[in-house]
Amino acid sequence: METIEQIVAMPRIGDQAPEFKAITTQGEINFPADYKGKWVILFSHPADFTPVCTSEFMTFAKMEQEFAAHNCQLVGLSVDGLYSHIAWLRTIKEKIEYRGMKNVEVKFPLIEDITMNVAKKYGMIQPGESSTKAVRAVFFIDPKGIIRAIIYYPLSLGRNFDELMRALVAMQTADKHSIATPADWRPGDDVIVPPAGSCGVAKERMDNVEAGVKCYDWFFCTKELPVENV
Ligand code: BEZ
């Protein structure tokens, strides 16, 4: 018998992504091993044949190639069964035209999770919101299988896909250039250089500001990072 603590246990940023094997609309997957070397967005949605989820799936499908261009694969999940998933995805392709999107084929795997095994491992069942449906969770998992960011939305709120892409690119840019990104950062904006680790470095930074670097104070310096280097 599972305790409520096990049901609502949540992986945290910096944790190894919990492992599972699952049946999906694209065959069986072994997670995260099958995705080694790639970023993954693992996301849950409450239910098939529902309007907010349909708008989200069409948008994820439309952006799949853009995510792939950033070495990122999409994996969806709901606590519905495989045949429901297949029927819903067929309906989306054959019947739904929404905001200029039509004939949309969802090619990324959608996990069937009737047992809620995966949803519970990832803290996607949040009983205060619903004990029978997953909330809208988004896990960003890096090429080493580490959870790097988590966003949760309630059932009624469709996700912001610009933000999902922005967060992915910002984390990849932070890794590549050893920088951080300020509020509302977009590719091409200035980035934050690591803070000075000693009084000497702090003084040096303020006295001799390098070209392309701007210091607002000793602990807050930015530098240019042209969009083509992101
Ligand atoms: C929806 O996707 O439209 C939805 C799903 C569950 C609850 C509320 C809305």
C-alpha cells in the first residue's frame, strides 16, 4: 500500500531522472536511457480528448522540429490508455483545425500510464488539484539524465511554448558559455558573467572593465553574447 508521501513524491532539480519502462504511441521506451546524449522535455497532460490538451499537443507537434534542432526530444504522458491516445491523435490529425494548424501529426511518443506508475514517480499527480488526472508538468532533462528545470501548471492553464523554448535555449547557453541569464533573457541579449570570487577580482572588475562587459556593481556584470554564438 502506497503512502500519500510516495504518491506526491517529487523529483527535484539536480536529481537523476527516475527510470521507467513504458508503452507509448511510438513503441516501448526505456527512460531516460534511450535518450542519452539528448535533452528531453518530459511533459504530462490531464486527459485525452480535452480542449486545452489538444491545443497543447498541436503546438508541441508543430514545434517538434524546432526542439529537435536544439537536440531536444519530446515525450508526453497522460493516465489514459494506449487506444485512447491513438484515437485522440488520429482525431487531431484528421479533424482538428486550430489557429492555422491542421493535418497535425504527433510523431513524438505519448506514454500510456493507466497505472499512474510514471506519473507518481514524477510528482505529476497532485491530489489538491486532481487525484485522477496528471497536472501539466514539464521536466527538462539534460543529456546526462539530470533534471534541470521543472514547471507545473494547473489543469485549466495551457503552457506557454515560447517560455519552454526560451528555458531550453537559456540552459544550453549557460552550459556552453559558463554564464547565467538575466530576467526575460532572449538569445542575443547580454548574459551574466559569474560573480567575482575574491575581493581582488571584484576590484579588478570594477577598475578595468573589459570591452563588451558592463558592471552595474562588483557582483553584477554582464557581457555581450551575439545571437550567432548562442
Ligand atoms: C483540458 O485539457 O481542456 C482540460 C483537461 C482537464 C481539466 C480541465 C481542462
